[in-house]
Amino acid sequence: MGPELSMDLLKTALTIAGGVAAAALTGWLTRKSQKESAHITALTNLVDQLQEEVVRAKGDAKQVPMWRRYAQKLRSQIYKLGGEPADADPDLEL
Amino acid sequence: MKRLHINGARGVTLLGFSLVAVVFGVAFNSPLAVIPPAPAGLVALDALIPLQWWGLVWYLAAAFLFVGAFRQDQSKSMALFAGLLAVWAISYAGATLTAPTPRLTSLFGMQTVIFGGLLTSCLGVARLLNAPPVDISALRKRVHATEGEQDHGTGT
């Protein structure tokens, strides 16, 4: 094997090694970016779900005063009928 | 049947890269091809299989990039394209330093810049974050609406 051929082989080996290194780096960077994208997607979906929960909870909270008024009406009805309504739980804030 | 979607901004860029790879394929392996002298780093490969046939790998990279544009995992198509670009850029850079005539130095230098520039943009695109697949404007409107309700409820 002549020195010229060995030099050509060395140059080719270095070139291909550079190509493999660039491919590995690009693949690694792409996978890293894809992972970050997946995290952002998951967080965005979580925020979306939280917003839905907030809207639903607000809807439920609007029902509470109506239930309280209804309970008071029922209690006064029981008093009118001469009965004694059951005591509320001590923890319950009316 | 599942509809095909280009996967994000990186997918769109991959489609562009696939066209670039087809152009390189045409430049090295087609009736229109004007084969330049083999650059320094590819002389041994050229002796084994002519440069013209190595040009076929560009078509393969183009096909990979085209398919990758629609896939969730785009790392493999990006890696193949970047690897090829690096091989050609390094090879032409070596040839620029050892070119026997100023005309060839200029020719190889230009090729180095083209392949090196594309490799740089390839690395940049690799760090691109694809946007989450949700309707962000609708989400933002809903967040504002909820904040508005809260402000109204607390009297602020």
C-alpha cells in the first residue's frame, strides 16, 4: 500500500468520522427538542384541563346559595308543621 | 383512514431539505449531472465506487426527509441528512486547502460554504421546538374569560 493511498484512506476515514459525528449530534439535538416539545404539549394540555375544571367548579359554586335557600325553606316548612328539623353537622357552615 | 399531517415547523423544513437533497442527487446522479473532481476526503471512496453512484445516497436522504416530515420522530432523517452534509463539507474543505489551481480552490471553497451553511441550518432546525397541537388562541381566550369572571366575582 503506497503512502498516497494510505493518505487517501486516512482522509476518507476522517471525513466519514466527521459525518458520523455530525449525524450523531443532529440526532441527539432533534431528540432533545422533541422531548421538550412533548413536555410543552403536556403542560399546555394540563393548563387546558385546569381551565375546564375551574369553569366547572364555578358552575357548581353558583348552585350553593340556591341549595341554602331551599334548605331554609324546608326548615321553616317543618317548623310550620310543628316538627323539629334535624340538626346540621357541627362542621357545616350555613 | 388516518389523515397525514406535516409534523410542525421542523416538518415543513424537512420538506424543504428533501427538495435540496433531490437537487444534490440530480447534480451527482442524473443525465444533467456535471461531476466535479472528487474532493480530498472522497478520493478513496471514488476509487472504490464512482462519485456519481454515491450521489444516489442523496435521493435516499430526500426520501427519508420527505417521510420524516410527517413522522413524530424526525431525528433519524435529520441525522442522515446532516451526516451527508458533513461528509461533503469536510471533504470539500480539505480539497479547498489542497486544490492545485485558484479556479478549483474557488470552486471547492464555494461547495464547502454551501454544504457547511446547510449543515449549520440543519443543526439549528434540530433544536426547533414543534408547537403543541392545541388551539392556543382558543385556550388564551378561555383563560382571559376565566380571569374576567374572577375579577367580576371579587369586585376588582
